[in-house]
Amino acid sequence: MDTPRIAIDAMGGDRGAAIMLAGVSRALSADPSLRFLLVGDEPAIRAELDRHRSLAHACEIEHAPDRILGDDKPSQAIRRAKTSSMGLAIAAVKEGRASAAVSAGNTGALMAMAKLALRTMPGIDRPALAALLPTFGANDVVMLDLGANTECDARNLIEFALMGAAYARTAMELPTPRVALLNIGTEELKGTEELKDAAAALRAAGPLPLSFSGFIEGDRLSRGEVDVIVSDGFSGNIALKTAEGTARFVTDLLRRSFTSSLRSKLGFLLSRPALHLLKVHLDPNNHNGAIFLGLNGIVVKSHGGADAKGVANAVALAAKLAREDLVRRIARDLDVYRAATPSEAIPAQ
Amino acid sequence: MDTPRIAIDAMGGDRGAAIMLAGVSRALSADPSLRFLLVGDEPAIRAELDRHRSLAHACEIEHAPDRILGDDKPSQAIRRAKTSSMGLAIAAVKEGRASAAVSAGNTGALMAMAKLALRTMPGIDRPALAALLPTFGANDVVMLDLGANTECDARNLIEFALMGAAYARTAMELPTPRVALLNIGTEELKGTEELKDAAAALRAAGPLPLSFSGFIEGDRLSRGEVDVIVSDGFSGNIALKTAEGTARFVTDLLRRSFTSSLRSKLGFLLSRPALHLLKVHLDPNNHNGAIFLGLNGIVVKSHGGADAKGVANAVALAAKLAREDLVRRIARDLDVYRAATPSEAIPAQ
């Protein structure tokens, strides 16, 4: 598809239509070929379109009478698939009226709705949630799973490795992404049976469109030594949130240090242009766009608190993944893996 | 015991006897009542004692012909329990010739040797490794388990909660430590069955010498909202290492920012006294001393790369835990928990 049409859940996120449309507008400026289906409360969307007149020609509106709130349970949300902006945005992907959906709404609800509407890809046991973490390297690192699957077997981990690598090839244009499994040590004997089995199978596999780097520990996530880090959803969620929380902890300490005296305030003013680089590097808006991998369609989750730039990044990511047909890439990679793997090395289902 | 005698593995850690004795000397200056059993290569220890003459009266030397190296496997190490400085330091605790041991050696070997020699306390299923993480609060937070137990059931988690709380009461003098379980959400329905069962049992228990705060997520570890964070060894190891790695990542980015221009270098010079506070707050030497909880004896693990101040902190911690008789406190707390808990709420062994 040369001109992706992105379905936007205009009502999700902390600031709803205002920030979503500002983000869409920004994404359109960067890529004028994009087209949008704006799903949500029609009057609210029209009001925002009045502020972004250049958007009008690229957008169609689909009215949704309802919206999913941040604290709605997934079980409540799925009953509103046909009335809520989130549900209708996903339905547009399912029905082929959009090539991808972007929502800044409740992650659990989005996952449940996307899974129910789009279904898991053939050959994939469980979809996974992937996100990006900043590194010292040239690109972010892809982390998955981040909470969709609390417990995972070796087969799940191998599928996450293949899906994460396909995602890194597509989103970051890395021909052979380096993939590692998150573990509590790097020796082959470390960790759970599931991790050891998954590592053995990936080592035993023939040529794959990824480079398997073995295990990686929690203190090296941001080193830029690998491109994809695979874990069960429990550990991955703990690792990603701990990384986010610690980055905030250190930058808050830094802010307190700078404001602790007149002298340090002056030092801050002098250093500010350089510190801006630090801020840009750590700004979640620059690493925005989590994605559900393993579904028959592309659904990108934007941070609930993302600003217009963050939303534009999520939209650009969705467009790129749609153009490159991520879903087909994953299907092809699964076939390559199965063909390249001695049957005894594939862990039982 | 009013004058604790601490067995020091003088040969462990990255810099061996030089740094261990410098740390012991520092600890003795702060608390002249301490006494030491220095275990290791006698000539090496004597050479260092010559540099710290004020130590001599407080120390006895026990020669050990062997030492455990950083990459020795636990299975190799335990065979050298009677010849290595690490093994003999632990043996001194077992035999009552020392009230606690401090080693900066290989964590896996130390755990294996300590467990074999000191045995697990009656009523405790598995010992755990606890360490300290800096926070915004008035004190550090205790985290356990950090890798001793890859998989844990509800009973293990409850025991970790009780042991961690006893440790926080002893080491940080908190009368009623706030204890939380590390999880991927704070709602009662989140996480593994083991976590849900452990939380239910801790909620159902009668008055305990701790305040149970429910679940905590990875992004709030450093908030100072709780005093003890309990997890299985896999997640705990991932969380602690991710926190350490991310803190280093951000401070490295900061250093790069400051050195990126002459102007920012000048700003750094002006802010340096204030930034020193940040450095002190994050310096692992100020949070040094991991401990194995649940054994019949006190074994403190100093960071392999700790400086003299770090070693002195680990020694002071060991002395404090010995004086307050941590092992007996844990035993008492277990009795209180069992008496205060309806029998149906204690998860099966």
C-alpha cells in the first residue's frame, strides 16, 4: 500500500482529540501522502479540524458515540467494540478501510480489543507488546513482551524473538538485528528452563534474518549492544518500568542539584544547551509507539501522555509498518525459522 | 554480643587485601569497639597491616592458602570451603569464632558456601539475597530476592517479606517497615498466582511487625514509598540490575553533555558542588552491603568494586546486624506471623 490510511482513535490518551489531531497534523506535514480516518466524537473532531485546516483534505471522520477510559477494564472495553472510538479504529483495520490504527488509550483494553478483532496470526501462539528504549547506540532497542503475557514458554520466547527482529528490520531498517534474551546471567546455565530451551533452539537454528546474541542482563539494556531484547511479559514489564522510573529518578535528582544554590543555577544556565541533548535523548516522545506484534493487522499504542511530536512519531511508525507490510514479514520469517530448524530443536507447543 | 567480631574474607573483591583492610581500618575508626578475624594469605595481610598499624590490636589473622576467584563456579568453590579465605571466613561464623562474615568475592560462590555451612533457618524454605537501592525518601529501600531463587512460590515470597522487614527494622531502625510485592500492576488481579496468593495471605494476617502496602510497579522503586520490595529472584535481579544500568546510562549521558562544549564545561565547574550531591546519592559505596537472609548466621556481601568507604559500610552493617541479633529477630517474626495467620491463609509448602 503506497498511501497508508491510518485509523486514529481521536478520543484516547490524557488530552484526547486536541493532542491527537495536533500529532496527525504534524505527521502529515512530514509525509503529505498520508491519509487518515479520524474515529471519535464528531463535533469534537470537527472543532479540532477547524484549528488544523490543512488536515481536512487528508481526513475522513467516523463518528463514535463512546470512548474507552483509562481505568476501564479490558472485559468492559470489549463489550463496547462497536460503539467506542478505540473499537471502531481497530474495526477499520480489520475491514481493510485502514492500513493501521493508532490509539493513546488504555493499553489493556487496546490489547484485548485488538486481539479479539484482528486475531492472532497463523503460527503464532501469543501476540506480544513491544516498545522502544533509548540506548547509547545508533538506534533504540526493541523490548518485548512488556506485559501481554505474564508467563511464557520457550516457543513463545522464540516467536517473540522472530517478531521483534522483523519489527526492528522494518521500523529501524536493520538488515540483521541482534537479538538477546533477558536473563539474570550470560552463561548458558543461567535462568529458567524456558530461557535455556529458547536459547538452545535459536542457537541450533539455521540461517535466520537475525543474529542471536545469547543472554543479556538488566544492567546492559541501554548499551546499544543488541537491537531486540526478548523476555516474558512479567520481567519485560518490570525491566521497562524500572528503566523509566530510574531515568526519572536520576533526572529529578539532577534538577534538585541544579536548583540547590544560586551558583549551581548559574551553572545550569550555562550548560543548558548541552543538557538539552540529554533531555531529547530521554524524552519518551522521541521513543513513542509501542506495538502489538503477532496480530493480523497493525495497532500502535501511543503513550497516554505523549505530546503532538510523540503522537506524530507513533503515526509515522504505523505508516512505515503498514507500507513495509510488517504482518507479511513476520509470517515469512516464521516460515524461514521453521524451515531452518531441526525439528527436534523446536520446543513442543 | 556487645563487641562483634567480624570475619573478613581479605582476598575477595577486585582489589583484595589492600582495599579490604583499608575498609576495615575505616570501620574501626568509626567504631573502636569492633574486632576482626582477617582470613586470607598471611603475608599479604601482614603487608597491609603494616600500612594500617592502628588495626593490629583489633585483629587476628587466620591463614588461608586458597582464594575463590570471580569466575569460579559455586560447585567448584564449595569443594574449597576448608582452604579458601571465603570458606574459612564463613566457617568462623559457623563455629562461633566470629559474629558475622564480610566478603567482596563472587556472589554465587558465597551464597553456595554460606548455605552449605550455615544451613537454612528452621521454618524458612529458602534463603534470599537482599540489597539496598537509593530512593528519594529518608532511607534506602531493601530489595529481595536478587537472584538466589529463580522461581518462588507464595510461601517463599511471604518469608522474604518477613525477613526483609526484620532486616529493615534492624539495619535502618524502622519500627514498622512498609513492605510491597513487585508486580506489573497494583490491582489485586494483576500478576502471577504466586504473587496474588502471597498478597492475600499478607493481607489476611493479623498484626505483624510490618505494614503491607500491596503491589508496587517497577517505575516506583526509588520513590521512597515503601521500605522493602519483595520479588522472586529472577524479577528482582532484573529490576536491580536495570536500575543500576539505567542510573549509569543517564549519568554517562550527563557527562557527555557536560563535556560537549567549552560553555557546558564551564557550567559543570560552577555546578560541581551541587552535582557532588547527586554523585553521593548514587554512589554504590553508600548503599553497600548485600546480605543473605534466612541462614543461621550473618554473611554480608560487599560490592566487588567497592572502595574503602564501601567496605567500611559493609563491615558496619555486619556489626549492626550481629549486635541486634538479626537471626533471632527473623525467627521471632516468623513465629508472630504463624500465630497471627488463620491457618487456611498460609499457602501450602
